[in-house]
Amino acid sequence: MHAQHVIESWGCRLAFDVRGSGTAVLLIQGVGVQGDGWRPQTDVLAERYTCITFDNRGLGRSQPVGAPVTVAQMAEDALAVLDAQGVASAHVVGHSLGGLVAVQLALMAPERVRSLALLCTFARGRDAAPLNARMMVLGLRARVGTRRMRRRGFLGLVMAPHALAVADVDAEAARIGELFGHDLADQPPIVSQQLRALRAADASARLAELAGIPTLVVSAAHDPIAPPRAERALAAGIPGARYVEFDDASHGLPITHADRVNALLLEHIAAADAYLARPGAPTS
């Protein structure tokens, strides 16, 4: 099953897709990426679960923006999607900004979250993309020069250096751009608002409230946007969270290492369902 839907949410015609059948898995994307950016995951997870993805407001098919873009508003949008599908609770997966949104959703409505999988993300937006020499060089390369140079520069943000050194740059830029929903040489207009929302968000003081929600935190050693130290702090703040670090990956982990990420997600979701099925487990 694959169905496309549109709902009204706080002034935005919010577009979302549903694939597969079974327990619901809601996947929330990060800055500048359409919901279909999760296709490397949904192609596999939809064989066992109902996968729900959506374009964040102001991006792709979710137009117009309608309301100020904040992490709290994006979490409200995610809840509106679950409501529209009649989903009482779902496993929630978030990448980068989407991880912050997933955490906010769990804080707002813990009964709606069966488990959390937080990929390449952080508890505080201020911890994202620290202004060190590497980040400044990569950011500059993604924004100046010819279109081909900017595409290669952007790949430097999402691919590990050793992988980029041997990659077919044009083919990788086309593949990842198709998943993102735009040419990597360009940035959708909504990106500036999403970045402001990310920078303003800080859930670090409330992470202990997520106790009882099975949580997986996945990091990439070469990630300049969500550095591992920020993800270790995120995992340490959530009681019982499992932390996994990929030593050969960067911020584009769900795309570049899809097979290994999918195996982790399938293991995590199955374990969370088994945990929730135990007598006396938290109701969700």
C-alpha cells in the first residue's frame, strides 16, 4: 500500500505519504529535505510496518508555510499527521532537525510515542554545526562557486571524507538530490526559517522526562553538523538510551549507510514492541 494525503494544519496544506502495513513508524526529516528522503528506510521498513513520512511545512508539497516555523510547531504537525491516520501511538524516527522534533513530540505527548530513534541529532540546536575550521570550510564550499562546485561542497557535509574522495561526485549529487527533492546546488527558501527554529530549540533540561520510552541514538564519527559529543550528551540525558556510533559515516548516514541503519531500526523497533508487550510495561 502506498497512499498520498493532504491535511490542513495551522494554515499549511500538509502533505504526507503512507506505505506498508502493521505498527506505525513516523519518520521526520531534517533541514531542507522532503519526506521522501526517507525512501532508503521506507523501502525496507514498509515490508513490516506502516511507514508515515511527510514534507515539513514550507517544503515540497506542504505549502504555504502558514505559521512560523518552530520545533514545537513541527511537532504539532507530526501529531496532526498521526491524528489524520487515526494512529494512537507510533515508533518515531528523526534525523537532524527531525530528531529535535521527535524529542519535542515525545515531551508533548509521550503516550503517542512507542519508541524514539534519533539519528545524527542533538538536544540543543546551539550544538549543531559548531563554527570550527572544518565546518566553516565545508559551509563555504557548499555556497560559493559553480553549481557543480556547490554540489561537491554539499556532499562534504553529508559524506565522510574517505568516501567522498573515491565517489562519482556527479552521480552521488544526483542520487542524494533526488531524495532531498532539490538540486544540492540550491537551498529551498524555507531552510533559513528551519535553521532559526533549530538554533532556538533546547530540550536538554527535559531529557529525563523521556524515561520509559525505548530510545536509540545513532551518531556518525565524521559528522560536522551533529558532532558525536553532542549525541553522546543526548543519549546520556535519556535514561536507558542506547548509543551507537558509526566510525565511517557523516551526516548523510541514513542514505550512505542505509543497510546498516535499517538493520538497527528493525532491531530497535522489534525490541521496543517486545518491551511494551511485557506485563507492567508503560502503556503507549
